[in-house]
Amino acid sequence: MKIDVNSPAVSLQPVDSAAKKVSQGGLAATQSATVDRTTFHTDTQSVQALTSQAMSSPEIRQDKVDALSQSVQSGDYKPNASKTAGSIVSSEGL
């Protein structure tokens, strides 16, 4: 799904089908109808600033990839299994 950040903010209006059903008659008509409404607003400047920041970041941080590749090839890269597992477990608790 592509999000167009340059489009104007859209206000979503709820469909009041539940309220119509309640007012159509019977026992339900005597009960008060509660309708939840939600409106979404965007702060266009914040969205544009975050978008430009994300777009200016390189997709691949080639310097880090090259440094890691060199460490692996030279045998200097020795990952700590306990630290890796601990990081995985702690990230699951988000």
C-alpha cells in the first residue's frame, strides 16, 4: 500500500448504520443509541519532515555492510550467542 503524503488530510465520517437500526422500531427503539465517532487529522509539516528524513537516509548503509563483510572474511567477527539471544528476547517484550 502506497501512502501519498502530499494529499490533503482526509476526515473519516462514521457510517451511522447502527443508529438507523436502533431507530427503526421495536424494543431497540426505546433504548438510547450510542454512536462512536473517530476523526483522523495529520500534521502535514510533521509528516513531510519525517518523510524527507526517511527519504534522505540511504537504503543500504554500505559503509557498515563493507566493514562487517571485511570482519567476517578476516575471521575477526565473532558474534556472542548469549548477547544475541538476550537481545532477541528483550525485543519480544515490546
